[in-house]
Amino acid sequence: MSRNRERRVPPIPLLSAGHACVDVYQGSVAALVPYFVAERAYGYAAVSGVVLAASLLSSVAQPLFGALADRRSVRWLLPASTLVSGVGVALSGLWQSYALTLAAVAVSGIGVAAYHPESARVARAASGGGHSAMGWFALGGNLGFAAAPLLVAAVMAGAGLGGTPWLALPALLGACASAVALRTIAHDAPPIARPRTGRDDWPSFRRLTAAVICRSIVFVGLSTFVALHVRQRTGGGDLAGTAALAVLYLGGAIGTVAGGRLADRYGRIAVVRWSALLTVLAVTGVVVVPGPTVYAFVALASAGLYVPFSLHVTLGQDYLPSRVGTAGGVTLGLTAGIGGLATPLIGALADATTLQVALAPLAVLPVVGVLFLRGLREPEPIRPVPAQRL
């Protein structure tokens, strides 16, 4: 038995792989935007609606799935929701109808919503509450985001929007990875992180949520329009835009792991604040710098946006120790949807003026986020209790 246990892959890498396959579908919607513009002549406002359809329903549903995760174990949602996420994106390119396209990406969004709260709860338990281990789990999602534009570009080059069914393949891989991870956890039965003594700190959680919303608006806005914006700033074609989106997502893979390590050394609140200030400089550069240099600022923006990503999740869970699933649903889901609500406004402003003008306000929002973080204290981390099992 001990030999078999030694041969099993640890759950965090498997959960990270499953996370990557799910977040491919969050990244794919933004990556499909230039192709909807090219093949269906969608305007800025129309493609903003596509992104909003994917994110809004997902964000509203995630706290509900989080509350469910607080009441009972729903680990079966991990493989099932991964498959639903893939089916929605796979169908999004098959219909000319704008309404059906919105419906398809909304289905994908529901799958994403169902996955994240329970996966965050399971990963936090399997990690023993460590920031670095949660950073590795979050890294999977960032790698999925980073792979999305490259995967979409490869499929679109061969078949156009009619090839979107091929995008369902990561869902099959992710469902298998999640199933194996859950089987490993069931055998090894690691302790669950149970609430510490004390009450939920709702005032601090609300302020954190407001800061995360500011981050979300910037991230979703850049994800939606950076490919089109960089094409304009560099004079390049589809490849130039795809490269910019890949840089935005791939830089986040490095930032997330760095965030966990920096938090272990300097504290989560300090790292989150400095990341927001870095984002101000980076987004300003993305908006105003012409030519290939813009890619450097896209990478810098990626670091500023992703370094605090896993820290937001663990801070939320520690502020609401008796509602870990709800906290994950809000920090991972509801805030992203509210960020998505801003994209049609950015698109409408871009249609009325220019895309550069419409993106300029994104450089200010991180400062607002820092103001919400003022005075927040590091919460006591949730500690695992060996008697409790997954």
C-alpha cells in the first residue's frame, strides 16, 4: 500500500492541470474576439457583449456554488463542470446567430462558475493552507489563460470559427486530471482547513472585494481589447494581437508563483498593494506607448495583475473562515462578472471615440483599489485540523 501511495501523483499538480484546462475557456472567449470581428463584422460593443455573456452569468453563479460548497462536499463538480465549460466554447463558433453565440458562451461560463469555488476549497485543503501551494494551483489557471490564444489561433488558422469543436479537447483532459486528483485525495485523505476561533470579518472582506473588483475591471478590459489595441499600435495583423494576449496571460503564470513566495516573505497585504501600484505604471504604458515596446508594458501589466491573484483568494477565505466556499465564489467569480459589466462601456466609448481613449481609464482603477486596501490587516490564516477529512 505504501508503495502505491508513493507512486501516486500529488493532488496539487493534478488540480493545477485541471484548473489550466478550465481556464482555457475563460481565455478562449477573449481570444475569439478578433475572429468574431473578422468573420462576422462585430463591432466593439458587440464583442463586449460576448465577453459579458461568458463572465456575467458565471460570476453571479459562482457565489451560489460557493455557498453549496460550504454546506456539503460536491467534488464531482470538478470533472463535470470542466466538460460543460468546453462544450459551450465548442459550440460558440457554429452558429451565425448572435443570440445563440451568447447562449453558448454563457453555458461555458456556468461550467466555469461551478468549477472554481469547490476546486479552491479542495486545493486549499490539499495544500495545508500554504500560500506557495495555492500559488501553484492558481498557476494552472494562468497557464490555461496563456495557452488559450495560442490554441485558438491554431484552430482558427485551419478552420476558422467552424473549427471551435476542436476546442473541446482540453475539457476532456481536464476532467481526467480532476478525477485522478480526487481519487488521490480520497485515498490519502488530507486534513480539511477548518475555521479558526473567532467570527467572520465581513467589513474587511467587503473592502477586499472592492479592491478585487477594481483589479477585475482592468484585467477583463485588457483581455477583451488588448489584441485589437496592439494591432493598432504596432501596425501588425492577427498574429501581433494574439501575441499580445499570450504575453498578458503567460506573464501571469510567473506572477502568480512569485506572488505566493513574496507573500510568505513580506505579507499578503503589502504584496497586493505594491502590485496595484505597479499596474498603474504598466497600463499607462500599454495605452500610450507605440510600436513593439508595448509588449514590455503588457508583460508588466500581467505581473501587476497576477501577482495578487491567489493572495486575493486566500485573504478572502481567511476573512470568512466559516464560509470558505462563499469567499472563493466571490473573489474568483462575482468580482470577475462585475469586471465584465464594464467591458460594454469600454466598447461603447471605443466606438464613439478611439480604443486608446477608451482604455485610458483602466490606468486609474488600481489606485482606487489601493485606497480600499488602506488599513486592512493580515488575517489569521486558517489552520488544518487533522481530525477532519475530505
